[in-house]
Amino acid sequence: QLRSVLHATDEDQAHNHLSITSQTLQFNFASSYTIDIIEFNELFEACARHPHSSLDHCAECSSRLMQATALYRGEFLQGMFVNDSESLEEWMLWRRQQFQQHQLLALHALASWFEQQADYKQAQSYAQRQLEIDSLREDAYQQMMRTLALE
């Protein structure tokens, strides 16, 4: 199932980016492939460690967040399932929620950053992306309305 979701072939196995047995799955970090979610986390965590008073006031972190949000393509492991693996399903749900929350935080910070830079179109774009993920996100509506009024 995993090979079909990841579009992995036997040839991919020969390149050693995945090691799959009936009991284990491992990614070969020495391979030429990367994992977008790891890059996303590294960028997000670099912002969390960076000394600043507010994420939405830091040009360096805004640049990192733009890179991170570009990597987010929707639900983590969307379409992936393993028969009779409740613990894996719970873990995937937890990770999906975590990544989604990080994406929403990043988009909110970017909308605020661009609003402060008086780039209202960009701010609106990041507010809109929040609403595409969570149509009930009140902060995003406030950002959108504020930037439309300022435009």
C-alpha cells in the first residue's frame, strides 16, 4: 500500500531511498531525496528558536515561513491507510493536526508581516490561505477585512 501511495517502484528500491519490509519502513537520509515535512519542521523550528519579540516582526523568520508554507500541500499522508493499524491511524491524525496548526500559525504570521509592510495583496493572500484550511478561522477574517479596508 505504501509503495502505491508514494508511487515507489522496485527501481526506487534499488536507489535505496526507502527500505520497506513486512515489519518496518525506513527512509534513507543519505539518499538524494528529501522529505518536505522535515524541511517544513526545520524552518518552523528555526523561527521558534530565533530570538525576537514577535514572529510577525522578523524579516528573517518571515522568509523562512514563506519557504515552509510553500512546502505544505495539504493533509499529512493524505490517502494513506494501513489495514488493522489503529495506533498508526491515531499517530497520523495527531501529526496531521500538528502540521495543520503550524501551517495556520505560519500563514497568520505572514499575513501580519505583509500587513505591517503595507503589502495588502500579499497579506490578503495569506489570510485567504488560512481560510482555505479552516473556513471558521476568525483571525483570518479579521486580517482579510483589515487589509481590504487599508488597501
